[in-house]
Amino acid sequence: MTFKHSIIGAAAALLMTTGIASANNVVETAQAAGSFNTLLAAAQAAGLADTLATTDNITVFAPTDEAFAKLPDGTVESLLEPENKDQLVAILTYHVLGRELESNMLPGRTIHVKPLNTDARMLQVTKSMDGVTVNDANVVQADIETDNGVIHVIDTVLIPQPRG
């Protein structure tokens, strides 16, 4: 073995033992967390999983499996049916911003941000002494950095309302 290969091998071993690794994209990060199975299944059914994995500089307000469980019985199953794909896409794209928005960027008041679903009303993001909310959802964990954006975990599925 050459000196160069020895150095490369030692560096690789050091990185593995110190736990240093590259961050994952939004989808890989959600998969690793284990609490976004419904969101990931919905993204797959909507044909959005690859987009979430490869689009740079996005913000995802990610509802947990518990948030999806709060929807009326049968709602998730209905949304996952192929004939409801457009409605599912509308809901999922309402949870995504086309830019990174970290909590330290929020003023101590309400702002309105434009989701990828441009047919819906803007999202109302409020930062107060009580925490951060997006519409009626509480941000329960903020600023999860990924290779291609940031995730904010929310406790309620956001349902888009038509503009008007």
C-alpha cells in the first residue's frame, strides 16, 4: 500500500469514528427521523419526493405522522388515491417555500410568506414569546438543516385556502 492510500484510509477511518458525515437532503433527513412516514408516502404518491430531494434552498414545514393522524378518518387514505393526486400536490406544495427561511430570520411579529402552491393564500408565520406558528400549526422543532434546505417540524397539517 502506498503512503497516499494510507493517508486516505486513515482520514476515512477518522471521519467514521468521529461521526462527521455530510448532511442529507430533505427527504433523507425526514426518513432518518422516523416520524414523517405519512408525509414521505404522500410525497411519493404525489410524485414530489425527487423534487424535495433535489431542489435547492427550500423550506419545508413538515407535519409529523401525529399531525396527519389528527385529520378526519379516511382523509389520508383518500388523498393517497391516484384520482386525488392534484389535491395531494396542492396540500404538499402549501408546506414548501421556494427559499430558505430559518427562525432567526423571523421578526417578532406576523409575516406572510408565499408557498410553492401559488393558488392558495399566503402562509401566516408568527414569531412571539410563545414560539413560532404557521397558520394554526405550532413549530415544534425548528431549523433542521439539510443539504438542500431547512425543515421546520409542525404539529398540524396545513390545508390551503383559495386566494380571494
